[in-house]
Amino acid sequence: MKSFRLVLSVFSTWIGECATHRAFAQQDAIRATPKVVLGQPALNPKDAVYRQVRGLFQNELNVIYTVCEPDAVRSQQLVNTVEEQWLIKSRREVAKRFAPHVYGTVDLDGLVERTMQTWVSELLTKEQASLYDAELADRMTYRRRALISKMLIWLQQKLQLSADQMDKVQEVLEAKWKDRWFRSIEATFDNESLFPEVNPSWLDTILTSAQRNALAIRVPQSRIAAVSQEYPSLDLNTPFRIGDIESSTQVKLDLEDDKPKPPVLER
């Protein structure tokens, strides 16, 4: 446990520096006036998020190619299905990202993974589907470790926990863990109000009265940019690929419902 606390100490310093740099970078990005290149239209923020969703789907296809090794026929079926369906599956989640009451990021990672898991189970063999299920389970295990470490660091910095308190809090977080706590690693860097809600009663016997009062105070941070800087991006006109096989059907992005509606004239 001493070695774990040493790792946490180093990790804490690194996260503090990263968070500071990212906070300034995001503020600059939000304040900056978009630069328009002559002859090219300004990038629609929703288009940018859709590119990132495509990038996440392509990332999963790369993983499936390595982990499941589908044959050419199944690969073609899979990339065609992704091409035909990705926008339908993504539109609602992308819209959430721009809702005025939503702070931080929407779980686009989870959307892509759950959707791909369904398509893999329908289009690949049972053995291949089980390999992908195992991949996602292992991924969540690593995320759990990472997020618990970040929560411990945050609690230590906020409450000045002792070494003994950190040991006990870690046991509580591991016992109470819920997979839904993980929305996006990115969100936990930027805004402490986005951390999973820690029920104060879990820590009553561990914290002092002053620490319990401090835990009850959440400091809201500024709204972070809707367009994440952390995701891969794939151009909307670039076909999906798995190995050497490309999707054969291109679905054009229809943002008709995103365009400003004409004013209604009063009679």
C-alpha cells in the first residue's frame, strides 16, 4: 500500500499539471474567435463531434480486426452495417452534448462500445463475440482502477486525508464501485462536480467533522467545450475499414434538423 500511495503522489502532481494546462487551453479555445480559411466554410461544431464519433467507431473496428480476426465476408457485413447505422445510433447522444444543461462530456465511448457489441454478436461468430466481450470487460477493469485512483487523489487533495484514511477510503470505493460511474476519463480532469457522487454516509466513520463538511461542498467549474480534444477523428466522407476491406455504402450526413428554422410570420 505504501508503494501505491507513492504512485498516487506522483500521479497527483502529474494530474495537477495536466489539469492546469488543459484548463488554460480550453479557456483559450472557448474564447478564441474561429479562424475562417478563405474558400472554406467554418467547421460546424456538431460536424466535429460527428467526426469524433466516426473516429471512435473506426477505433473499435481496428480492435475487432485484431482481437476477433473476422473473415472477409463478415468483415464486409460489419463495416457496411456500421456505415449504414452509425449516424442513427449517434444523433441523440450528439444532441445531448450541446444541450445547455449538460456539463462535461456525454458517454460517446459507451455508446460506441455498446452498439458495436450488439453488431458483433449479430454478425460475427459466437467465439468472436465472446472475444470482444472479454476485451470490453478487461477495458472496464482498467478504467475502474484509473478512476478510483483519480477519485482518491481528488479526495486527498480536497480533504487532506491521512495515509490510513486513504487506505480505508480506497476499500470503500472498491466495494461501492458502479460501472456507470465511468462516463469519460476526460470529464474527471476538468470539473469536480462531474465526479461520481460519493455518498457521505460511506465515509462517516473515516472522515473528521471538518472533512465531512468539506466533502459536501462541490465547486462548479466553467462549462467545458462541447467538442472533446481527446477523441480520434474520422472525416465524414472517409469510409470505414476493417483490415483491407472498406464499407461500400456511404450515408450522407443529414443535418437538416440542425439548420435554423425560418421565423413564423404573424397574421
